[in-house]
Amino acid sequence: MPPASAAADHDTDDVHAAAAGDRLAFQRLYRRHVERIHGALCRLAGYDHARAEDLTQEAFVRAWQKLPGFRHESAFGTWLYRLAINVALMELRARRADPVGYVDEDKLPEHGETPFCAAEREELERAIGKLPPRARAVLVLHDIEGWRHEEIGNELDMAVGTSKAQLHRARQLLRRALGETP
């Protein structure tokens, strides 16, 4: 993968071209960013791959539509990521905080390189997928995606204290689930 500055340089040229209607430039942007976007949306969707795929496609459709209005105040990747998360959160709100049901074990994500063994990763993904929807959303946004509670509160229409309480609840449920032996 190229260094961030090289990717940002390619993005800048491709963003300008895509905003002018160049579909090949947009395809390059898509290929450059789809894995990160899909990964974040997959976690938010509780590892429901079909749903994450739908959300990913919706995010890129919206990006294509909104690209002429992109103001270059941030990196394209940052703008796209935020747009994609907003797509997922709008769906979460539309479903009245019920983003997914529970996921079958065979629908868990493929395994890439992880800092821990595959069995531990599966167990963690399964436990995250079974968290209550809002608690899962807060956990993913805060602990995995790095959002602050203020940002989570604004996006999920909840008080900062509620976001903190949901995170605490999610972590407790995860500890409990991961402490159990099958």
C-alpha cells in the first residue's frame, strides 16, 4: 500500500477528475477506499455481510452524487469515511436503533492477519455481533473507529453520558461473553 501522502496525491487528482464526471477516476477511488469503508460498516452492521455490502454500495453512490460539492477541507478518505458512517447511522436511526439481529456463526468475516489467534478473533466477533444494537454501535464507533463520545452522541442522537453508559454496558457484556467457556 502506498504511503498516505502518495495516496492523498492520487486521491486529489482522481477526486477532481471524478467530480468532472470521470468514471474511471471514481473507480480508482473506490478500489483505494472500499476495504476500509466496508470493514467499518461491517462492524457497525454486526458482521452481517449482505447488509454491510448494501451500506457500502449506498455510501459510494452517495459519494458519487455529492462529489461535485466536496470542498477539499479534509482528505477525500476522511470525507468518504464520514459519509459512509453517516449512511450507516441514518439506517440505524431509521430502524429505530435496531441495526441488525443476531448473526449466525458462519456469517462471521473472513480472517486476515490478526494480533491474536483466529479462535479468539471469532469469539470476539461473535460477542460483538450479539451486543444490543446501540451498545454495539457505541462500542464500534468509540473503541474501534476512534470516535469521541461527543461525536457519537451527536450522530446517534443521545447524550454524552448515555454514550458513555452504552460503552460501559457493551464492555461489560463483552467481558461476560468472553469469560464464558463453550
